[in-house]
Amino acid sequence: MYKYLSYPLSSETPLYGGASDIKIDQIRQIERGDTSNNSFLSFPNHAGTHIDFPNHFIQNGKNSSDYPAEFWLFHYVYTIFKECKSNELIDFMDSELNTIPENIEFLIINTGFGKYRNEKVYWYNNPGLHPNLASKLKGRFKSLRIIGLDIISITSFQNRELGRLAHKEFLSEPSILLIEDMNLSELKKNPNQLICLPLHVETLDGAPITIIADL
């Protein structure tokens, strides 16, 4: 069974900081007498379910053009269910780290905070990742390429200075890429594999991404 772990973009998609910069306009309509239906899309590159590349916070860091096609297929996926509160900075104790397989490629952190996605608290009081977590994961899991979460950003809006530091810690070499605003509402077990497809645009520091899970 396959499921999306990403949200579709829409004009109602919440954005970090409460922005409302997504526009989806139908510029041609058959019902108006046009020969076809056509739409014009305008949105920030960090909109909806999206990935952060190193260049987002690292000068001369890798961007969207620096990853081969095979990078985006993940066979070793593990999910940690960690209920998080508003403004919390997520860190792992050794007992939690010990549950993660050593060969992990993609780590999902299911915080449960996605249930607030349609409320202001989702972007205004979102949990984030503690900067210290980056070195813990990099030190133990050499195959880990991506972390994905059901929060709008790993930067807690109320802890932005630490959030910027966390981004830099994760995205500096050896980098762990970050996928934010995942749809984990129906994820109850570890996927057998993930297929992740960023919007294929050259030299971006981040991009909306489609994620398909084999459950």
C-alpha cells in the first residue's frame, strides 16, 4: 500500500511566520471560451512539505542540482513517535537513540503537532530541533541522509536564534537534509521504503517535495 506523506500545495497552506504568499490563479478557462484550462502558480520555495538543502544556511553549500536521482530512494526508514508541546526544542536521550537502527537512511520524527496545521499555533508556537541533536545523530548514524518532521520548520518561531543554529548544525558537512511540514497523520508504522521527489528546479536552496511511502 502506498500513501503520500506530503501535503498538496494550496492557497490555504500554512507558511512559516504566518505568511500568505501562495497564489494559484486560473488564467484560462474553457467555460469562459478559452481553448484550454491553464493556471499560474506563485509560491515561496519553502512552502508546504519541502526540503532544506545545505545552501539554505551554508554559503556555497550544496543545492538542488547537487544530488543524483538515486539519492531520493530510501530503503532504511525509521519512525520515532515523540509527542511534542508548543515551543519545545526536541532532543533525544541515549535510550531513544539506542532504538534507531545503525543503518538508518531516513529518520521520521512524528511529533503529533501536525494536528494543529490549520491553527495559528502550528507556525507561531511550533516545536523545533535542538542544535545539539545534530552532532548526536551525525556521530552515530553515518548513513543518515534526511530527517523529516510534521512541524512547519525545525526553527521554533519562539526560539529563532537557536533554530538558525540548528539549521546550520544539520546542514553543515556531513549534512543531514531536512524535510519540514510532512503529513504523518496516518503513519502508524515504519515505511518499507520512501520515494522523495523535490520540485526539479536548478540550484535551489530548498524546494517543495512529494513523498510516497510504501507501507
